[in-house]
Amino acid sequence: MTFNQGKLIVYQSDDGRSLVDVRLEDETVWLSRKEMAVLFDRDYKTIAKHINNVFNEWELRKDSVVVKFATTEDDGKTCQVEYYNLDVILCPHLETAPAV
């Protein structure tokens, strides 16, 4: 998959507790599992379970809705993190979680 240079937008809740960085590239939104956990106010493992269900139960091709971006961790190390596009984020399994 080839990507156009995108934008990074930061959203923060009114109370300042939740902060989500949103990547906009190739006319879609990309979020990591960690970012979805913050967005839906759910545990990381719960989001991971729902994402696995999405690929098991829906006709989404992983190679068209998942990409890896280099991400710098808190300790300064760079690693490849999977990001999911809007098709995955809006699947019914994830929509059932309340938004922040």
C-alpha cells in the first residue's frame, strides 16, 4: 500500500482526561489498538478481541485495512505498530463500545 503524506490531528476531551492522535492518510482515518482503547474507553485487550472478531466475522481483507507505521515509544525506541482504518474502527463490534 502506498500512502500520501498525511496529517496528525490530536483530539482531547473537555475534561482533559482522554487524548487521541488521529492519522489522516489516503482519505481515511488510522488508529492503533491503543488509540481505539482510549477513544472507546475500553481496555486494550477488549479492543484486540473485538478486532480479531472483525476479521473472523466480516469480509474485510486485512491487507487493505491494516498498515504498520513506525512509532516512537515513551522509552525512545522506534517500533512498527499496526494501525486500522475507518472500516475497522466503525465495525459493529467496536461501535458497541461507548465513545468518550
